[in-house]
Amino acid sequence: MERGHSIGSTASSSDDSTSLDRGSVTSGIPSSFASAHHQHQSSNDSNSSPSTPGGGTLGRNSTSSDRDSHRDSISLRPTFMQKFRPAVATKFMQQILQTHLQHKVYNADEAQRMSKLIAEEVKAKLIELDLGRYKYVVNVVLGENLGEGARMDARCYWDQESDGSAQAFFTNDTLWCAAVAFAVFYY
């Protein structure tokens, strides 16, 4: 009995230039330490202008960029308009799968290239949503349809208020494809 093949690809968006611990708010320093340190520093400087808990000044010498950077540094949740919407992602993921796989016949040599192409295209569409500080992981598995069953599970430890996932599935007479996208808000 011949066994079906499956090939998978994963695409992720990342920005290696900055890395903050989820427990920190400003410059990698825990927020409680940064606030206490800044208050101590401000009390020792008699010529300083009033300060904010995040470390920016709001006196007459402060600029709008100081206020904007302060506002960005304490945003721990996306705004309502910046939240990841699984229904939107599922819709375009289904369209991408349909476009690429509708008339395809399973070919083991082409499966890896096709799954990578689909993963990259889904990732590009997620980035086009311009949701701010979200990071994306896209997993695409493409397999031969021989009537066998398949199961795919994922477990994540994340913030249910801001993080999410979307999935789309496609099948025809010769192949099946499962695509899953994870969106994680970057604190």
C-alpha cells in the first residue's frame, strides 16, 4: 500500500533589530524599575521638567516626538482598529489556496516549492493589513490525497486579548492543503 506524502513550509515575519521582553515596557527594563529609577533621577535634578512614568518629559521643553514615543512605549494592547481579525485572514487565505491549487495535480517534487510560495503569499497579505506591532507565523502543509486522514494541532501560550490565529483548508481529488497563520502582538 503506497503512503501519501506531505510537505510543509513555515514563513514568519520578524524584526531582529529590536527585542523586548514581554514583561518590559521601555528599553528592556521592567516597567516598575524604569518608573522608580526615573522618579529617583528626576528628584535629584532640580532643573528638570515634569516627567511621565514612562520616562518622557511633558514640560515646555518637550517635543511632540517625546510625547509620541512615550505614548507608543506604554501601549500594551492594540487599539480596536489594530486588532487581528481571524475572519478577514481566513477569507484571503482561502482565496490564495483556491487560486494556487484549484487545478493542480499532486506532484511530490513541486509540493515543497508550492507550500513555500503559498506561505510567503499569506505572510505578505497579513503584513499588508498593516496592523502595527503584530508578528506573523504561517504554516502550510501540502499532502497527497489518498483517502487517508490527517490531524494537525497547535498549542500556544499567548495573550487571548490581542493574539490570534486563522486557518484555511483546501482539497481536491489529488491533494490536500492546510494553512494556519498565527498573529502575535509584539509588546
